[in-house]
Amino acid sequence: MGLDMGWSGLVLAVVFVAQSPDAASHSQETPLSALEGRWRIHGDGSQMEIRACEDQPDSACGYLIHLGYTLDQRDYKTSDLWTWGDPLCQKQILSHIEPGEASGFTARYYQAHKGSHVLARIETQAAGLEVFLYPGVTEDEVIDYGISALIDGGVGVISTASLATRALIGEDHLGHDETWPRALREDETCQPPGFWE
């Protein structure tokens, strides 16, 4: 049984306010070219290459180009039925890269070893990319939530609790730091397996 529209509307408003950027200046933007190149991720030897997006050449995206020892050839950990079993090699795992509010960048990151999406704050440092990953809420999720509330007349308690938790405490209490060093050695770039492999 769903929540009534009043409660859904209140949660939607709280999530929207919690995720809205303030009027901070973008005067300290890091040039996007600082992110381009190959980066070691997960600590298992996997490498990601940040380059122009295949579908939007004016934007940058990160693609998994070398699979570490913890990754299968195919993505069997995703909860998305449309992409379950797709090849991990050359999969876009970093998207929606935008300048951060004060410095660095924000992005959406797909954790292939966990099969989950998280939000990322990225700063360029001498040691590599300093990345803070956290289970936040994207604008798309807020819009989907609002549409569901309008069409269905309410949304489920579990989805409301999940959305509210990630929006209100995800960044402050559920995140963790990672360092993605530049790949000094360019390991062989993987090729997606054939259909029957």
C-alpha cells in the first residue's frame, strides 16, 4: 500500500531541497582535461579510461578498459535486467561529469564489483584522483519519484525510506574515500567478449 500524496509530496520536497545546489561560484573549476587518461580503480588491477563520451563527444565519460582479477567478463551483479550479463569490458562506468560547486568535479559512478551506482566527488591531486563515493540521490530519481507519486497516487514505504535516507545522510554518513592513481603502465586494453563467450 502506498503513501498518500501529501506525505509523498513532503518527502519529494525534502529530497529536492537536500539535493539542490546552492549559489556557489564555479570560479575554481578544474579543467576537464586533468581527468583524461587511464586510472587504476578498485585496487584489483582494473583500469578506467576517461575520454570523450561515445554518445556525447563534448562530455567526458569513464570506460572500464582493463578488467582486474575480481571482475568477471560479464556484468552479473547489476540489478538492471536490461544490462544484466552485458560485457564489462568497455562499459561506461563514470558518467554525468560536471564541475563541482567549489572545486573538482561531481559524477555518477558504477561500481562494477558491486553492481551498484553511487555519486562521486572528484578532486585532482598529485597522487591521482581523490574520490569520495556515496549513495546519494540523482535528479532523475527525484523526477521518477515525483512522477510515480502523481501517477500512482503514492509510492511505497521502502522506496520512500531509501530515497530519503540516501538524500539526507548518504553523503555525510554512508560514503568513503578512494584514491585512483594514474596508470603508469598501460595494461592491455580489453575487448568485449563475443556473444557466446
